[in-house]
Amino acid sequence: MITLALLCSVCMAFSQSMLWKVSGKNMKSPSYLYGTIHIMDDRVFAFDSTVICAFDACEAFAAEVLLDEINAKGLRQAMMMPKGKVLTDLLSKEDFALLDSLCKAKLGASAIFMNGMKPFFVASAIQQADLPQDQENALDIFLLKNAREKGKLCFGVEEYMDQIRAIDAISMKDQIEMLKSLLHDTAAVAQEFEQMLDAYLGFNLDKMTEMLKDPELPKEFETVLINKRNITMAKQFDKIANEHTLFCAVGAGHLGGKKGVIALLRKKGYTVEPVVFGWLPVKTSVAKP
């Protein structure tokens, strides 16, 4: 659910990119929209100087959420199920035993410590544990920290509770089914991630958009976690970019498609154009803004 062969041909980047220049309306200088992926894999950090130049040219930075301003206690509470609901009641004994085994192997702790957590977040924790941990922070957090260090104005195009409410719109039954699917086929989940990363590194927004329409995902997934949030992101981009030159970094899955942020910004009257860039060899150089 939550993957890019290195750029094989520069020609591929002319129609799609992860970096988009936004101009028009009353903007004196362009702003930029950048697609991220919430992982610590070196490959997604290996963007060339084109991205760095766009980042440095803007006085403001926006992420989905300003993660460094979130109240940790409030977030932990938001990740928990209503009082009285626990995974041991929602999963069979066999499935909970499987979950416990996975948690011990991947997270170093028994699943009993996650017993009251919403299934969506349990599944996410297990998935993240399987991913490369090359960097200290995931890409979006890395960019936010760099923006802070360079004294940029920083904004969130969402509140973290917007994301929590979107997750809560997925029924508990569907969240449990997502978790069970992960428990019984970890190999398939790993393969889906690699396909997503291939699409990301190949600048294939169409592929990423199609993967988010997977019929095996709950029917609410695309509507509440993608489409509705896209509207909020485009609205906030419009508001901030009217006052500041903006480098806005959001999950790449929000960019493409007829209901994506790119299409929504075009409907608002902006010119949105792909910016060609490439990936540097990971072993020799990793670009940093």
C-alpha cells in the first residue's frame, strides 16, 4: 500500500516529474510542488541540484503537517482505539499470535503493547519496520528540518487531526482486514512497496495514482485519505503561495490524477509544469538542500 528504478531515460521526465513549477495568477515568482515518500531509503534522497535550487529559491516551505509541532501525547491518544476496544478481541487467537510474532521479530516488542492501538497504525508500524533505514529521518521530516535550519517560513497544508479523522473514516472492520492481509501475506506487501518505489523513482505519477485505486483496499481509502485531503492541500497551497514563494512537499500519491493536487491547482488558474531532474548514484553522492 505504501516504492523507482533509477532514471533510465531523461525523456520520461518531460511529461511527469516529482517536482512541479507553479506560476501564473498574481505570482511574481514561481512556487514549487514536490512529491515525497515517507521513507528513509537513500534512493529518494538522491535528487540532483535542480531540486535543491528550487528549494533554496523559495522563502517558505510547506509540508502536509508540521511534524515538529505535534503534541506527542495528543498524537498517541489519537492513535488509540476507543476505551474497551482491543486487538485481542478483534483478531482470532491465531491471528493475534501471528501479529505477536511479527511485532517481536520486526519491532522488538510483544503485540500486547499495541493491543489498544488502531489497526491502521499497527499495520503501518510493521510496514515501516521492513523498509530501509538509511537516513536519520524520513524524506518529509528531512526537508522540514532543512527548512527550519535555513530560516524559512514553515507551514502545514493540513492539521494532523485532519489525517487522524481521515483514518478514522475507515471502518474498524476494514482496518482489521487490512491488518490481517498484512499478517498473512507480508511478501505481497513488500512487493507492492517495491512497485510503488519503482513508480516514484521513475516519475510515474499515473502508476502511483492507479495503485491507490487498488480494489483490495477499503472503498473509503481513496476518498478520505487521498481525494478529500487533496482539496485541502490545494486550497492551502493557493493561500500560502499568494503571500510567499513556496516549496510545498506532500506525499507523491496526492499529486496525480483528475482529482490530484496538480489538477486542482490548474483549475484554480495556475500554470503547473513538470521540472526535469534526475537521481544521482546513491553510493557516490546524495543531494541535500
